[in-house]
Amino acid sequence: MKLITAIIQPHKLDDVKEALAAAGVHGLTVSAASGYGRQRGHTEVYRGSHYTVDLIEKIRLEVLADDVDTENLVSVIVKSAGTGSIGDGKVWVTSLDSVTRVRTGETGSAAI
């Protein structure tokens, strides 16, 4: 089992959710996040004053997946979240030792 974590632009959330649902994903976790990558933030002007915004608002998605589905789901996220611009985000995959559904006590793939 794998944990797929993605950092995406907020305006791409609906596109990614729809694409994941079409790919058979039944659940995901969405959290607000902020940070920066290569773009290192940006400068804005407010009432004539320049200030640096060094933490950019992003969305963090987490999806549990079976090993065989992982590559496809990463591809779905990358395609649906991409705009071709700096700041589109990142996707990474982490191995999981175990997963347990709290309500039923199911473990492993049955808990996904």
C-alpha cells in the first residue's frame, strides 16, 4: 500500500477531485498548505508599498492506494493538476506498513 501526497494549486482542486473520482478513488484528504518551491514567493504591491509574499497558498491532497494503482493515480493527479507553469506543485509516494479502518477494524487493502 502507498500514500500518495500531492501539493497543488488551489484552483486545480476540483479538476483533480473529478479526475480521481473517475479513476475509482473513493476517498481522499484535503488540507490547506502554504510554502514555496523554486519560485521562492513573489512581490506584491499594496497601497503603494512593496512586500514579499514568501509562502504561497497551496492545497495538500493525500490518497491511499494499492501498489498496483499507484502509478496510474500519480499520472491522473499530474495530468489534472498541471498548468505548465512554475508552482504547479509536487507529487510523492510513501510506502505504508499498515492501514486500519477505525469503524470496522478492517486492515490492509480492505481498509482503503
